[in-house]
Amino acid sequence: MPYTDRMLNKRKVGVVMPAYNAAATLERTFAELDLSVVDEVVLVDDCSTDQTIMLARELGLDPISHEQNLGYGGNQKTCYGRALELGADVVVMVHPDYQYSPLLVPAMASMIAYGEYDMILGSRILAQDTVASGMPRWKYAANRVLTAIENVMLGQKLSEYHTGLRAFSGELLAALPFDRNSNNFVFDNQMIAQAVAAGARIGELSCPTRYQEDSSSINLRNSIRYGLGVLRTCVEYRLHKRGLRHYPYLDLDPAKALKRLAPGVPVDDPETQQSVTA
């Protein structure tokens, strides 16, 4: 991939794609990435049974292939680990199933690159009729109930916790022990709980809802398991915060404290860099 010389406030932007049987949608997703902004694209294939790997190589990517299926969370662990190895200052996760718009990557990356936020969530709830756009009513209802509970338990005011479109500063990712998280779908919520525990500034950006035949979606059984996992994460966060129980994935290493950049200041200006301890 050609480098763009860190066009966004001199910060290197990486896009990670956790892929599983994404051959039908990968090319469409990749075509909408703005490569004048994105420096690195990391695709990790979680032991697909279709032509995802072959297509990724045809698109000029250098995919990482798991020898066995590690699950959605396990895939992300490899994605984020590789992005940090490549020195990404901003990391945006884009699902290659085309459920979330790759066109939003520059906007999300900018919100982090210019120091306004440490983490950005692409919300399907903000500024649109989500059900009319395709989200099943039962999923919308579950989303609203779980989000309300999470806001209370985590002390936040987010419109949605369950989006797969999200971006992180490299500093935040390096501070989070995401390798201790679950390998299944609750990984996403554990990441948010860790970010809250680290004192991260979390922002949101409205993103369109897409539910198409060739886009992936977890079934009812896995959705129930996911919902129970979300509730468990909320309880664990509160117990851990109050010192009543200890959960290793919520332990933040002081030596990896989140470092922040003052809003609107280039990353290479040493006189303006700030650091905070979680």
C-alpha cells in the first residue's frame, strides 16, 4: 500500500478488516476506502471457507490468515495487534461485509487525528429512522434496552454500544489489554468498558444502517448470548470499579497510561503533548 505521508495532522491511519467469508462484499468495501487518507489496510481472515484470501491478494492486500477459526473477538485481537506493530496512530475498524460505510473513515479518523477524541463509534441510532433503514424491530428494541442499561452502569451517554464501526487512537489501543478479552462478539463491549476505565474521550458519528442479503448478521441464539454477555460486562465493570471483584481484562497497566494530544495540535509538537493516568 502506498503511504500518504500522514495526511491527517501528520498521523498514520490504519484500517483493519476482520474478515470471515467476505468474498461477496470485500471488493465493494475496499473500493470505498479513501486511500489518500488511509496508510495501511490490515485484513485478517478467520479461516474462511470461501475465496476471501484470494480476493484480498488480488486487491493488493497482504492478508493474515488464521489456521483455525478464533471468533470475532479473536480476529480483532490479531487486527489491532498488527495495526500497532505497523505504527498506526489512528486505527479504524471496517467490516468487510459492507454493513457499515467505508466512506466514513476519513471523518472518524479526523476526529481522533486532531486530538478531539480517543475513540469514535459509528452510531446507527443518531439522526435516522433505523428500523425504516432495515434494522429488524427486535434488534432495535434489544439495542435500545441494552444501551440504556450500559449508559447507567458505565456512566456514559452514548446512543449505541453495539456498532461494529469504530475508531481508536493508537495511544488508546496500546493502553488497553484487549488480548485479555473474549474471543466472541462481546469483545466489542469489553473494549468500550476498558476505554471507559482508561478515561477515554468517546465520541459518536452517525452512520447509515445497511442490512443486505450478503451482509453478515448474528442469529437469534447468538444475539441472546451476546446480550447476556453485555449485561455481564456491565456488572463486572461496576464490581471492578468498586473494588468488590477483580477482572483482569479491566486491569490497566500504569506503565501504558493513555497519552493524549491537545486538540488541533500536530502530533510531532513535543511542547503540547499531554498524558493522563487512568
